[in-house]
Amino acid sequence: MTDAHIYWKSMAAMHINVVTVPHALAHVRYMSGTRAKSIYDAQVELMRELHDIPVVDMYNITYEAQEHMRPGDGRHYTVFFNVMLLDYFYPTKELSNVAVFSQ
């Protein structure tokens, strides 16, 4: 498929500071903003080395989006925020008319 385009979707930022559910703490034992940033940096560098593969940068756009996390979850964002990101990266006629910050 010679006309196919390859893009790398980076990981999203993690926000361990919003984890509040005590029984979930075992699931986030190794969750770390520093580790996440290290992985992100390594991925971006690898994509650059692999002939400049474009990166859909989820890390930087989610770094300051902790208010859009699922309640008590430091890894997963709300459906609303995911739809907003989808519209940002892939605008469609149906989604681009939605006032995403009104909720």
C-alpha cells in the first residue's frame, strides 16, 4: 500500500495525584509521571529516527488535563474528553459544531 500514511499515537499523560480510591492503589503502584515522560520521549525520538514518522501528540495535550480524568482514575480520561480529542485531531462536520467546553 504505497499511498498509506503511518502515524504514531503517543501515550497520554498520567495523573497519579487524582487517584483517590484506596482499593485501586495497588493498581497504580508503578504509575509515575517521570516514567511516563521517559517513555514518551523515547517514542518520539524513535519515530524521528524512523524517517520522521509523524506523532499524534497525546502526551502534551493531556499533560494539564487532569480535570478530565475519570473519577479516581489517573490513567483514563472521560468519554467527553476523548470525543473532544478525536474532534481536535480528526475534525468532522458532526463533531466540529459541538461546544466541547460547555459541559
